[in-house]
Amino acid sequence: MHTVGIVCEYNPLHLGHQKQILRIREIFGQDTGVVCAMSGNFVQRGAPAIIDQSLRAKAAVYCGADLVLALPVTTSLSSAEGFASGGVSVLAKMCDTLCFGAENPDKTALLQTAQALLRDDFPPLLRRELEKGCSFPAARQAALAAMGADTTVLTQPNNILAVEYCKAILSQKVSLEPLPILRKGSYHAEIIDEENPSATAVRSLMLNAYNWRLSVPKAALPIFENAPLHSTAAGERAVLARLRTMTDEDFEALPYGSEGLWRKLMHACRREASLEQILTAVKTKRYTRSRLDRMVMCAFLGITREAMNIPPSYIRVLAFNDRGRAILKQAKQQAVYLNPGESLDHPCWELEKRCGDLYGLFAIGQPEPPDAEARRRIFYQGKL
């Protein structure tokens, strides 16, 4: 039996995500195991997930996944490189294949670009371009061009993440086989495409109380319809309260704050009134907005540069069915797997608990009570 991994956010899970799971079973057969390594309550763009991780994991199992594991919050709030690396590290323990979407699902081209990024001559060329004041994406493209490598692959968002998955597989020397599949539609589209929706568009519909139901699988509808929604805007005052009381040392310890960026953010937080005004004041062509959003969210959650580098000693289980339980049983010799609600004497566990407590402040309408991690339970879908 093949066991195929997917690194995901499902923020929220939509029809395109379900198509990926169905496509995996078209390729390998209906008995294929599908394991999802999913972002928890905070996601890679530096924001709270619109729906709680437990409900998103339950929806994933209802829509065809067999086992859903939670990515550590430090992985979920990482750059594309860190996000891909953390996901590959989790899934390599139990999967033989990694499936991901790409605008150009040419495995050879993706692997060749990944190999170029791992060459010894790439870092100095990248630094040279960054010193010119280029943004990281522009500097990366210029460095690849200077090496004579293909620069066309890294021009679209899914391709960028696909290359990072390939790079993580190569650098970690794991036996995952890359399986890129065509990602139709626009990743960042704000207008809904019912055949190939983007999570951005679905979130916008949900937050504005428009009809989003045609964009998600029918099996997920009962889960999402009454789910409390979360947004950065709902928790803005809580975030501002943290930013306004941080010391110079707190700002200096933040991840993504190199090259004096932490100082620019600190001054903006002490001068500007709103989050948008702060981010606008700090934003330059050199720093992407997503990097700044992640930096601000790390500040609110108390995640330091040092904490980002602490490897988790466990993997949290969110949901599974019978096939997922069998996969998990086989993998338990390679890692420690915690059910939601279980605790562990480890700094990563304390961080996850704190982040779980703070997530409730982003709930739209009424704040949610703390200690969500202690009350969380695993979802098991038995035989139908």
C-alpha cells in the first residue's frame, strides 16, 4: 500500500484540496493511505487560521484523508523554506510519496531548480544581490540567473513551495518521492472560481457572510457552517497591546528581524495607531508583507528567534480513521505522537499551549476561553 503525504493548511479546506486527495487515489488506488501534515491555529501568512485546527482536521478526514497531524507552530509560521522543511520532516517518518500542487508540475524542472538552490555557489550570489537592496524573491532569481540556472520555475506561488518541498527532500536525504500535480486557478485569487477556488477567496466570502458553500466539499459543510470564525482584525487590539509593551530586547529577539528590521518595526509600533499603519510604515520592496506579518504574529505569541530553532520532540495527532490508525501504529517506532489534550514536559509544548490560549482572542464576536489544548480531543472516524 502506498502512503502519500500532503503538507497543508486547509484554511479552509475547499474543492481543490479534495481534488488533490481524489487524484492521489486515482494514481495509486483506492487503498492508498493519505497523511496530512497541517498547520495548527496559525498559518504561514502570519495570521490566525479562520477555523480551529480540530475542525479543519475533522473536515480533512471526512473528505478523504486518513490521518491528520499538526505541524508545530514554529513550522506553520516559517518562511516557505521552513514550512516545507518542517512538513517533509514530519511526513518522511511514515510516507513514501509527497504530493503537492504546482503551476508547472514538471518534476524534473522542479528538482533541477531545487538542486541549483542547494549548490555551494548559490548563497554568496544571493548575498550579493541582497546587498544591492533587492527583495529576497528578486535576489533569488538574479542569483539563479548568474548561475545559468532556469529562472522561470520560481515565478508562481505554488511552484515556489513545490521547489522548497523538493529541496527539503534532497537536503534531508529522505526517501520521499515527489509527486507534483497541476494546480489550476490562481493561488491568491480574491474572486471565487467555483471549479478551482483559492483559499483566499473562500476566506473572504466566509468573513463577509457571502455564499461560500459551493466552494467547499459537501462533507465539510456541516463542520464549517457553525464553526466560530477567526481573523487578525478581530484580535487587533490584543496584538497592539503586546506590541506597545515590548522592550527593545523583545524586538531584537524576534525571528525575521535581521538587518535592522526589528528596529524599524519597534519604532513603527511606538508611533503608529493600527496594525495596518505599522506594517505600511515598515514595508519596503526588500521585505515581503508576509515576512512582516509573520514577525508581528511571532511578537504577539512570544516566539523568539531562539524558539524557532528548537526542534519539537513529538508530533501531535489531530484526526484519523481506521486506515490512519494503522499507519500511525507502524510509525510509532520512529517518533512520539501526542493526542490533542496530552501534555509533555518540553518547551515546544509550553509554546503550543500558550498559542492555543491566545488563538481564542482572534474569534469574531466573543473571545474564546483559554486552555483549549487541555480540552482538545482527537477525532476518530470509525467504519461507516
